[in-house]
Amino acid sequence: MTSTSTTLPKPSRLGLMVLQACQSEACALQDCLNKNTHKPEKCDARLRELYECCAGTYEPSTIGEKGKVETTACPKEFVVKRWLKDHPRGSTQ
């Protein structure tokens, strides 16, 4: 039996948890966009769910001492923060 651990890097446990945490929200948003012919206004709730999940990944308690955790499901931190600031909860969507 051969081991792949020498050829593939092992993801950190924290990184793996973050990827899984927002992956379902990202998939739900993509499904919504596909069903609604990419009309984002019909998917605002899904977009908010994703961005709120992503915002949680950028919290200091989530990041740890080593710095920011990268995830393929989330945009850059400044994009998430700007969108949430521009779209406060309870605003007309």
C-alpha cells in the first residue's frame, strides 16, 4: 500500500473545518443562481448566508495565531465586510 501523504499536503484541521463550514452555503447560492437564470436579487438570502458564514471565518477566534484561513468558498475578507456593511440586515432587498 502506498501513501499519498508525501505527494499531497495535508490540510490543517482548522482549514478543513472552515472549508466545510461555508461550502454548503456557497453551493446553495450557486443552485439558486442556476435556477433563477443568474438574477442575484432572487438569491439575496442565500448570498447573505454565505457572506455571514464567511465573515465568521475571518473572526480572530476562528483564525488563530497563524493568520487568515483561506477558503475556496469565500471571497476576500474586504469584499465580505463591504457587502455586509452595504447590505445591513433588515434593509430592503
